[in-house]
Amino acid sequence: PRVFNFSAGPATLPDVVLEQARDELLDWRGVGASIVELSHRGKEFMGVAAEAEADLRRLLSISDDYVVLFLAGGATTAQALVPLNLASAGQRADYVVTGHWGKTAIKQARPYVDVNIAATSEAGGFRDLPARADWQLSPDAAYVHITANETIHGVEFRDIPDVGDVPLVADFSSSIASEPLDVSKFGVIYAGAQKNLGPVGVTVVILRRNLLERAGQPRADIFDYRSHVKGESMLNTPPTWNWYLAGLVFKWMLAEGGVEEFARRNARKAAALYAAIDGSGGFYRNDVAAPVRSRMNVPFFLHDASLDKAFLAESEAAGLIGLKGHRALGGMRASIYNAMPEAGVRALIGFMDDFRKRHG
Ligand code: PLP
């Protein structure tokens, strides 16, 4: 039986997507071979790739001013590609750090650019976002980087910050396609697929075309956006299986009503879970400032950490898995991406109430 999987990523996928992949595994649409066995340059996979791009463009209303890449290497590689492609060697780049993944973005950029931490909420334990008025942006920055949703700390930008004419670069790994997005406000959006878009192994990069005119710095072809655009994300053998599965997820999202519908479901799921935590009389606690609480990743703590082990064992026995918090924070974390049904969140809330009554 399928359980409710609250893992932060790799994360749960819709049953219908996995069922379709299973049904097509040995014989993809009468070809007599699996899609993973076919050449990435053959008409079958080229069709899958083109449909995936078209569907993602539809889902997020991505205009022709933007290119869409499907790359290997995960979001971490995407973090290194940004400075290599958008900045000259040693040029200044502004980073707003609102959690763990903002710090990894800096780590990947430091060899290539002069990183300016324009704002950080680290002193407060990443429980809030630094106010836009306090950001110290550089006049000569190549770009400004933010993490749209911090998967570990559970903090998200609700509004897209205005950074003037400097390209805004955003790590959307854990919130892409969870709600409508005005792509035109960004220079680059990147996202590892393994939360909201599909299985791990493919990373989506949405890039404003005019940024391809930037010289960037000396780099191998494989790290060059322009080569990937020219090679249609097939500069080398792409992760075809992951790309195909992501394509099935895009079709599922469109069929369910698109990002507008997921925004409604995600708002309901997050509101119910935070209400359960806040209404638990202190038995459970989430420390993030209410206006910036993530609708995708909900970290929470039990009032007595000695109950953590029992909470995890009992939740797993109840068919609710993946609730252990990230080791950087401890406690619990419920990731409630698009593919987590509302019934899963209701089951979690029911379990939490019951656990509190038994252990409170
Ligand atoms: N950025 C964010 C917001 C993430 O949540 C993660 C992974 O969980 C990463 C970056 C790193 O992604 P990857 O493991 O694909 O390199």
C-alpha cells in the first residue's frame, strides 16, 4: 500500500504518474522498447522532450523571451553556472541569504565572483526574511540571487523583491509550479526537479534570452548556457528517464487545473497544518514569522525533544513517512508539495492530534 510521504526531496510523486510510467516501462507506446532504452536523438525521445518544454511553458506562462533548459547536475550545479555565465571573473554579485540553500549558493559562487552578502537573516536563525529596505545591494552587481523557498528553514518569499535593472536570479527548487509566477520579473530561475517537478536527476533552468549575450568567464562548453541552448539541452546524453517523468508530472499538473489550482490546494494544506501546530497549546511549535512561513516545507518541533523518537516511529506505523527534520535543525519537517494530497495533510493533522492526546 502507498503511504503518505512527507520527504523534502526526493519527494512523493502522483500515483497516476508512477502508474503511467509503470505501464509504459517495457513498451513505450507500441515501440516495443522502453523510453529509457531509446536514443535521446531519436524521434520518440525528441518528442517527449519537446512536449515537456511546451507543457512547462504553458504551466508557468513562460514567454519566448526565455529559454528553458533541462540539465543534469542538480540545483547545486545550477548555482555554479550562474556566476560563470552571468558575471566576469571577480565581478561583484549580490546574495540575499535566508537559509541553508542560500549559503550553498554562495559556496558555489565564491570561486568565480566577489560575493556580497546583501542581506542575511542568519543572526535570527533564519526565522524571518531581511526587510527589503535593509538590503545593501551593490551598484555594480552582475545579478542578485535569492532562494525563493528555503527547504530546510521553511521560509519563503511571498512577493518578488524589486531589485531594479539588475537581473534577479532565484533558486526555486522547492516551490516552482506551486503557484502562478511572473517569470518576467526574473533573469534566471532554476530548480532541481526532485520536489515539485519529478524525480531527482534533471534540473530546469529558465533563462532570459538577452542574458546569453553576457560573456561570462572562461568555462568549458558543458558549463556554458549558450552551448546548452544551441544543443537543446542535449550537449551530452541527458537524463532521459528523469526528463520523461518530469514531462508526465507537467501533464498531470495541467490536467489537474494548472498552477492556479495547486496554489489553492497548497494554501489550504499549509493553513490547516500551521493552524494545527499553532493550536496545539505549545505541544508543537513552528518558529518562522507567520507572513513568510513556507507553504511547501513546514518544520516543527515537539515541546519535548525526548518524544521525537516515538513521534517518528508512531507516524511511520500510521503510514506517514519522511517526517524527520533536517539534521541542521532537528525536530520534524512536513514537506507538502503539489503531489501531497489534501488527504495526506488531514491524516498528518489527525495523527498529530492523537499523539498529543496520548503524550501530552
Ligand atoms: N536549493 C534548494 C532550495 C534545495 O532544496 C536543494 C536540495 O534540497 C538544493 C538547492 C540542492 O539541490 P541538488 O541536490 O539538486 O543539488
